[in-house]
Amino acid sequence: LLDKGFAYQTPNGDIYLSVDKDTDYGSLSGRIADEESKSRIQNSEQKHDAKDFALWKSYKGVGDVGYDSPFGKGRPGWHIECSAMIQEHLATEGKYAIDIHGGGADLLFPHHENEVCQTRCAQGQNLAKYWIHNGFVTINGEKMAKSLGNSFFIKDALANYDGEILRFYLLSTHYRAGLNFSEEDLLTSKKRLDRIYRLKKRLAQTQVKVSQNAESQNEKNAFSEAFLEALSDDLNISKALSIVEELIANANEMLDNKQKDKIPQIAANLALVARILGVGLKDSFEYFKLGVSEARRAEIESLIAKRAEYKKAKDFANADKIREDLRTNGIEIMDTPSGCEWEKI
């Protein structure tokens, strides 16, 4: 950047990039000199222009961090390390150094704007083809902060909810939108995931054989094209999930009408959803038993076996009492052609 004339070194040893020499500066964020932007750029009397940003900070003495370099002792500026690491480890030849660059919405300006500027000036390349800036998490309507004691950690949520349930909840909000984490919303989201597994379970109960690699048989169809088109539109997850809901409704109607010939295609579409979104991957019967301990499972199985004995002896009163006792304690049982199944309510 110094050799090409985009940067200059000040008398105190700092090196800045001259923003005015990059005609495309501001093209990523659309911001250059508004008042909010100015407040986020560190000013210095050493700069030629207030908008210029540091590439190298000279060593200021005891208490500072410094490394020997051709520019003297010092350290890299905040933005330069990203471009340097990308150039060293990830960059490919062509118009764009990498495909996707992510980060929080607060990094768009000045951090990412300065990254693209210095890479463009130094390498003649755009840094990334796609930029993904995620929104922030609030907890029950309040901004998440250590000082408020309301920080949300994945490990804490996993102590109470299966990872797939949590994944579905998190992906159901568009990445650029803020996420207001609440247990009520998580449980509502789980009900949508339940519908996917309810359909998957229903398919299994038809006993129609489906290829283990169902998606490999998935030819283009109205569902797959609409689903992928929605996700190709800046990951429009709301539209994509509405298309999945429509799939579930249509599939259940087909099963109600005994259209068994449709089962392989329904299974293929569910397999596509599983691969793309990472949900619906579990055994459908096991999914509805999540959160039930091994000891409790053994107890339930014992009661179901006892109920079967009562039914065989035509003691339907006691058989029904076991069913009601289990339901009262959050367990529903279903008699199916393949035997008695149970699930957590």
C-alpha cells in the first residue's frame, strides 16, 4: 500500500491508508462521512484526513506492544489482520478473494469497509463476493449483556433442549434480523419442528420401503425448486419454512387419501430439508422421546407390558387406567399395527 501510494507514514511512525485515493470507498456500507461514522473513527493530528484509518501503529514505549518490522517497531492496525490472513490462507485468484465474509452488523462500518478498501487497493481484488451481517440477540426484550446478567449461552440451552430443537429455533429468524430469545418462542418453534417429525413418523408407519438415501432419488419438483429459490434469495428463511409447512400439509392430505405412490417423493423432499437445514435427521419415534431418562423409559415400557397383559386378559378397566396414568404424567401411548408406541407429550 505504501509502494502503490495508497498509504503514508507519519512522523511518529504510524501508517495510515488515504481513503480519498480509493474512489470506491463506502461502496460496501454506503457510509463515509455521516455523523455516526465519524464517531467510530479514531481521530489523530497525524492523519492527512479524519477518515484515514491505521494500518500500522508505531511502538509508543513501556506498556505498549511492538514488533520489529521494515516500518520500525510497532503493531498492525485493527483492520489489516483480516485482509492479511485472508490473503495468506484463503484467497484465490480472480475477481473475489473469498466467497463469503460474515460478522455482526456493528462491524459493517468501519471495520469491514476498511478491510475491503485495503484489499482492493493492495491486491486489486474485491475481498468477498457475499457479505452476511447478522443481527443481535436480546433476552426477553432486553439487550444481552454481561452487566445485566442475562447472557444466553448455547451450553445452557443444550442442558434443557436437544441441539436440533435449538438449531431450528435459531435458524427460523433471518440472519440479519435481531433474535429475541425467549423460552416461549422456542417452544412455539419446537411445535413447527414437531410437525416435520410427525410427518416423518407417519411415513415410517406406512411401512412403504424408501431408499436409505432418499434425496438421491429427488428429481426437481415444485417443492424443491420453490424451497431452494427462497433460500437463494438472501437466505429467505421465513419463505422457505412456509414452503416446508405447505409440503407437510399437502403430504398429510396425500396420506389421508391413501396415495402411497407419493411416499417416495415426500421422503425425498424431507431428506432435502434435512440436508439443507440440518433438522429432521433423527429417528422419528426417538424424537418424541427426547428428554426422557433411561430409568423413566424402562418404567414406561414396564407399564406398557403390564397393560398388554391386562388387555389379553380382557381387563380393560386396568388397561385404560394405565393409559390414563401415563397421560397424566406426560406420556401418550398409541396402539399401532406394529405394536404399542409411546411419546412424550
